Amino acid sequence: MNTLYADIIVDISHEKLDRTFQYRVPESLRGRLEPGACVMIPFGNGNRLIKGYVVALGETCQFAPEKIKDIAGMPEKETGVEDKMIALAAWIRRNYGCTMIQALKTVLPAKQSVKKLEHRQLVRLMNREEILSLLGECERKKQVAKARLLKALSEQETIPYEWITGKLGVSAATVNSIVKSGAAKLVSSESYRNPVKMQSVEAVRNTLSEEQQTIVTEVFADFDAGRRQTYLIHGITGSGKTEVYMRLIGEMIARGRQAIVLIPEIALTYQTLLRFYQRFGDRVSVMNSTLSPGEKYDQCERAKAGEIDVIIGPRSALFTPFPSLGLIVMDEEQENSYKSESTPKYHARETALEVAKLYGASVVLGSATPSLEAYYRAGKGEYRMFQLTRRLTGGELPTVYTVDLRQELQEGNRSIFSRKLQELMADRLNKGQQTILFLNRRGYAGFVSCRSCGEVMKCPHCDVSLSEHKGGRLICHYCGYTQPMPKLCPKCGSKYILGFKAGTQQIEEKLKELYPGVRTLRMDADTTRTKDSYEKILSSFANGEADVLIGTQMIVKGHDFPKVTLVGILAADLSLNASDYRAGERTFQLLTQAVGRAGRGALPGEAVIQTYQPDHYAITCAAAQDYENFYQEEILYRELSGYPPVAHMLAVQIYGKEEENAKQLALRLTDVVKSNMDFLSGKQKEQSNKKIQVLGPAPANISKINDIYRYVFYVKHAEYDVLVEVKDRLEETLRQWQPRQMSIQFDFDPVSVL
Ligand code: ADP
Ligand code: ZN
Ligand code: ZN
């Protein structure tokens, strides 16, 4: 048997992670070590035994074998915060595919060399009379600045340094001369940076509704009996979910435990934070991308030191090192932003469950339109589900009209605005009320459809839309199937079969032609390039500076606009025909949210959904705000086609500068999977008799970015663990092949079109 070597890190401060040391694995430890394992190793000249962590195992020795020492053994089981973070990194590495170093960099805060915040104060040493006599002297000598400071000192015993140099306008030299004279001294103290700057005002506490109270009671009945569970709260916006989260957190704090609140980045508004701050004051902090590295690091230090009980932030807040975490709340759990877009491509929902397991914490997921994953698990009894069925602060759901665009065309209307939408927009302009026009382009990848009958070109093997590519070919991004662009609709024979194109700019122009003088605001990738532009557009719309806001999915979140009484969805088909299996789910969520934007204020709202597929269940269910029926239809499709959450899917992306090389590597890797198939699925025979399925390779949806070609293939199987084995096998193969100028990424159960 070959000798096994381990790469070990001895210092887990972030910037030292890449420094590893190689040790030999003794026979006694063979088979017991995995990346992430904690070991004791002899270190330095004195061979002092210290703790280290295995980051990789292999059979190649990078140094002269006689210079390599043996691992001494494994320490007693430890459960410090540090060990938990390492265990978490090991879990991420195994389940999402990356190196141990990448996983550690994900979970550990970047260490900052920045010092703590310093506060300097001038503290009076002499008594008041002595100061006053010095003051008299200065006034006689016309030392104005010095006199100003002495006067202030005579009135208060300590003065913050910034105030002296700022407000008082006294120079550092003058302060020094006062210190020299023995009248006062400078004292410094340190503190962590606190990004939350708010005035504490205790807000009124609502008495919980019966539905809300049941959740709180049940969660703590479990918790106090030692049962840790995952809960799913299904309730529309305004049904009181946030109130329940805060109540649960309060109860956790009373039990000496801490809480992490995850929210999609874009939803973290001043208002959200204010609500938590009013309840928990300085015990709450935030973590998000606008914080400086020093501020981020300090929030972790504050959590460790017990200075805070609650942290609010996007998915990375999950790694806040609380000493005794009791609860993880994940609001709007269906949001795609919970999935990391870079390696390791972890999903915050699954990772939250793992964090909770390590800490013995409970998890609460909340959503108005739960992800298929969460609802499916709840249905199987893995999560406990609660429903909040009514809005607590009034606001009727809007009336929804679905317009069949095929019929509009037949009856001679070629405008992008249906007659119903035109009629309602004119009415709002007359009344001085606001309208939102929504273009749900998310996931949009250039599908082709018939304008007469609505038929969409789909892959015969994968049941997802084909995308139009240069040269007029249609292609499936899952399996690579391709066909020429048809000249006539295969269903009705019409020649109106075309690619679908629509942009926010074009809509704005048409709107201005139709209603000269209409005031518009546009929100899309182009108008939100700069940092504050997103907030700026929303607040100017809230201030009534425009009649119509036109935008992509960005506008369905964030502010409430009480004056908006009409929402128009211009082409529901855009997201419905995205070329991936989540198209229906995404459309249902976007439409439900968009429709819900109308009539949030005192006035009732209306919504118009324009579509070529008015009978599609994602559209009929969104119009009726009927989640349950949508779920039943959608889960059936996932079952029939073997898509998540019923089965699992691993995307393997290959990036390379040379197209041919990328394609060849992709092909060779699919061969590796295919030739190992019996072995891999054989191992799981008892659990499932389903075979591994390989789709592709195919050019990625965006097949080239910055001159890097992108190929992708998919592996499907009913069991997640089988796919983890496939990934392990591929990682091993890649270690042997060492492909040059190529990178490979793994994405389990992808949430976006790759
Ligand atoms: P969600 O998070 O589901 O959107 P919120 O918790 O924000 O719902 O509640 C919506 C509104 O109802 C808020 O203004 C909140 O203050 C109010 N609210 C929540 N719970 C109650 C309650 N038990 N009694 C009265 N008002 C409540
Ligand atoms: Zn047709
Ligand atoms: Zn296909």
C-alpha cells in the first residue's frame, strides 16, 4: 500500500490558510482521516505537539520523505466554536465540491489587521478654580483657541477628542500644550465597530394573533423538550411572520441563546433593521456587503465576546460565530440569492440546517411562496409547517385580469400594451395614481414561440424551452439537443414563429408615444449601475415624482408604494419559458409578488397579466394567489421529469480559453461518469434502483464570457449522496489529469440557468 500524506494547516486565521505543512499518515490513522479532521502534530525544532487541521490527503510527497514527520494522533473530541467552523467547512467541501481551503475561506471571517476603534478623551486633572484661573491668563494673552478648550474643560470633566478637534476647532498642538501644563490628560479606550447607528425607541408590542401564538408555543414546546426541528411558516406578506421571528428570538435570548436572521440582501432595508433595533436595541447587529472589512470582522468578534445576541444579514451571516446559537431564521427562503454563485456553491437553507445541527439550534423558514424544496420536505414530514392565513393590517388582495395576447393579435392590437392595460393605465393617469410595469426577464434566455397559437419550442428530451442561438439554431442547455429554427409553427402552421424580445427601454418609448407627457422611471441593470441608484429610483417613485415605474424583477422587492393601484405584467412568458426546470416556479413567485404590489395602501388595487399561455398553471394560480394548486401541478412535473426536489441534479461546468479543449474535457469527464455508473449506483442499490443519468455536454446558456468558453453537463440521480460520490470521482480524476488553463465548477441542484 502506498504511503498516504496529509496537508495540514496549523493556523486558521484567514490570511494564513494557504500555508500548509505536509505530514505522513501513520497506519493507525489510515481511513480515519478526512479533510477537516483535527490532528495533533509535532511542530518546529522542539517537536512541540500542536493542533492542526487536515485540508487534503494524497499519495504524492512534496519533500524528501525522510524530512516528513508522522501525525502524532487525534485529540480528544472538542466542541469549541473553532472546531464547529472547521466541521462546517468540511461539510461544505464534501457536499458542494471545492477544496478545504476554499471552504474555510467561506466560513471564517477575513481577519483584519485593523485595530479596534480608538476613542480618546481629554480628562480634567485640575479642579475647576485652577482651570478658570488658567483661562483668565489665556484670555489676557489672547490665546483664543486654548481659551475655548479651557472654558469647555471648566464645564465638563471629560471631552471626546474628535469634538475638540472638530466642533471646537482646537488644534492637536494646543491640546498637547494643555496636557503639558498638567491641566488635563488624554485617555484612550477601545471598542469594536458597530455599524448600527440608530436611536433606541421602544416600539409598541402587538398581542399575537392566535395563529402567531401557536407557532411560538409549539416551537418552544419542542425546544424545551430538547427537540430540534426545522419549521416552515407559510404566510403572505403582512401576515405577521416578522413579528413571530422577533418573538421567537426574544424567547431564545431569555434562554441564553443567540439568533441569526437571514434575509435576501436586497430586502435588508432601513425599515427592517429599525424594527429589530426597536425590539433588541444594541444587542442586534447587521452583516452585509456595505460594511467595511473591519466592520465585518468586528461583528464576528462582538458575537464571540457576547456583545450581541442577534445578527441580521444575507447568507454569509450564517457563519457568525455565536457561542451558543439557538435559532436560525431564514426569511423569504425561496429566494435564489441564498445560493452562492461562486465556489463553493452552497445553499444557505441546507447549510443552515447543518449549522443548526452543530449548535443544537432550531431553524425557522418563512415565505409567502415557499420553494418547492421546502414545501416538499414539509410534506414529507421533515419540516413542521405552520400557516398564517390573513393580513393583519388590512389591505385587500388586488383584482387580477389575465389577458390572452394571441387574442389581442387576432383582434388587431399589435401594441405591447393590451387594451385592458391601456384602459386601466389611462384611468390611473387621470386619477393621479401610480402604475408599475413589470418585465420578468429573470432566467430569460431567448426562447422561440408562435404568436398565433402560443406554442413554445421545447427540447423533446428535457421538457425545457430551447434557446435561440446565432445562426438560427435552437439548442437545449441541458442535453445539447439542437434543431434548426422552424419556418412554420409545427402546431398550427402559422408563419409568426419568432424569438421573443422585449426591453424596458422599448417599453418606456412606447409608453411615451401612447401617453405624451407621462412621467416615467426605469429600473433595470442599466439604470442601477451605481451604488445608490436602486434606492434613489425607489424613493423618487415613492415621492410621487413619476406616474409609471418600469422595471425588471428588481422592483418586486423593497419599498411599499401606497399610491400604486395598478400593476401590469407585460409578458409573463419571459420567465415562463426560461430554459431550465425552475421556470414555472420562478414565474409563479415573481407574478405573485408583483401582483401583491398593487393596493398596499388605502385604495384597492388591480393587476393585469399579459401572456400567450393564459392556461398555464403558473399563471392561473398566480392570478388566483393559489399556492397549494400551483405546488400540486409543479411537483407532478418535477416527479415526471426527475427534477429537484424529487431527484437531484449536479451541474459540472467546464471553463476554458480554447473552445475545443473545454469541449473535449467535458466529453472525457462525462465518459468518466458513464464508465463508473454501475459502481456508483450499485453502491446505492438498497436505497434506489434508479440509474445515474448523464445529460450533455452542451454549451452553457451564455456560452462565452470574457473570451472564456463554457461547457456544462448534468448528472441526475434520485439520491443526493450518489451525486456527491460522482463529484468525488470527478475531483479525483481532475487531480490526476491536471488539465491546464481550465477550471471546473460543481453546482448541485442549480437555481439559475447556467
Ligand atoms: P410579514 O413579515 O409576514 O410581512 P409583519 O410581521 O411585518 O408580516 O406584519 C405585518 C404588519 O402587521 C406589521 O405592520 C406588523 O406590525 C403588524 N402586526 C404583526 N403582528 C401583529 C399583531 N399580532 N397584531 C397587530 N398587528 C400586527
Ligand atoms: Zn402556432
Ligand atoms: Zn434537452
